[in-house]
Amino acid sequence: GIKIDHGKYTAKEDHILLRNIYGIANYYNIRYPYMIVGHCGDHDPALQKQVKDLVKHEKLLRILGRGLPCRTIHSAYMRARILLNPSGTPGKAVLTPEQKKQVLSMYDRVGPKWTEMAQKMGLSAEQLRSAFRFFKLKETFATGKWEKSEDDLLKEAVQLQTHDRKARLKDIDWQAVASHVRSRNVVQCKRRWTLTQLDRKRRWSRFDSIHLICIMHELNARRSSEVDWETVAESFPWAQSPMIAKYHWESTLNFYLPADKRKDFQSKVKNLYKVALPSLLEKYGKGKTLDEIIKLSKTR
């Protein structure tokens, strides 16, 4: 039988769930999609009752879980209530790609009239404003390879705070650093600094990739969110931050595993262990045992 998943929803699952809800809303002409899962918002309770009766009569909640075979109807319902809560945390707003286009189009026409736009989309004004800020923010900052000028600004920004003394990552005001760099956000700056501040005598090696693949296989995690990267990083005592292990896990996946072998987290780990690991051992092991390679990986 199918094994029921009780863990955290993935971004893909959220997208499928939202697609189902908005599909129901469009088909049954329900103006406020969040009413399908019992939210009323600031609207007339009578309207909510009307939608509730429709949902019950048409058994619409059964449709919520289409495309989510490992989730129960109750689980899909509760997740949908979180995603569509009109009075919930603005930062938790989730929009489909189609909705993002709709928001940008309306903003170009009417400007920041959040209440007016939110009513047309069946969302709260706060959710819409928060979502807009999020994807406009992504457009503001650069992505991809860092330019030398950006690295220079990053180094300068950190030195202004640390005065060339070694400082822990958590003691640095990364918002101030990002404001100084300007072309990169807080997360990008922190990650870049972590990677560039590795001990120059100890770079990530093929042995470390082999070691990391073994660790991830032993963890037997169902999804990346279940991985405690601080615990993983303890196996690499020379690394300055848990982000090092996480970053190289992502790069190891992309470098050693074809796209068709990366269906979900568990298949990625399994295929790396069964397909990529033997090849790495044969090519770079040079007669060493796996235990010897792991021991070398732990050395500074």
C-alpha cells in the first residue's frame, strides 16, 4: 500500500495543493478561495456559510488532495488552511506563478491598491503586499557568479565591522553588509563570505564528497528539511560553517547526478550512493579503503 507522509510539505506539494484549490474556486465561481477551507476573512459570515454548504454538498474537500497520494484529506485541508489564512503571517503567503503574473499586471495598472487587488484575487491585502515585496526583491538583486567588485565590497563591509579581527558569523550585521554591497541580499552575502573564508590550505576535496555521500545515506532522511546540517558539519571539523556541507551537498548533486536521477530527495541520496559513489571511489580512491578516505576527509 501507499505510505502516508506526515512530514513537512514540500514546495512542489504546496504548488499542487494551491492549484487544486484555485481550480475549484474557478470552476464553482468561488470569489474567495480561502473560504473553501473554512476561512471567512472580513466578509459576511452568510457568504462563508454559502460556500461551506457548497463544499459539503459537492464533496469538494476530496479534490484537495489530487496529485498528493501520500497525503490524507485532513492533512491537505489543514495545510491549505495555513497557506490561505487571510489573517495569517504575511511572510507565509504563497502564490502560484499565474497569480504572480496577475499581481504584477494589476500593480502596473492601478499601483499599490492592495485592498482592491486582494479582493479580486480572494486574498488579504497583507498577504498580497508581502508576496509582492518578496518577488520584487528577487528581481532587485543579482544572481549567479559574483563579480570582483562585489567581492571587494563584501570584504570591505565585513572589515568595517570586524576591523580585520576574526568574528563569528552570527556577530556580523549581515543586513548592513548587504546594504553596503547593494547588488546582493543578506543570504547571498552571508553564504559568499562563508565560502570565501575557508582556510586556504584546506579546500573541499573529492574525499569530502565521498564522505558526505556516505553521511547522507546513513541519515536516511526523507527530505532535505529533515537534515540537521550542524550535526553533519561536525564530521568536517575544519569547516567554519554548516553552510559549507550544505552548499557542497547541492553542488555534489548537480555535478555527479544526471537530472533524470533527481526525482525527489530520497532518490537523489540513493542514486548518489549506488551510482556516483562507486565511480568516485574507483577514480579517486587510489587503493584506499572507505574508512581511510573518511579519516582523511576529517583532517584539517
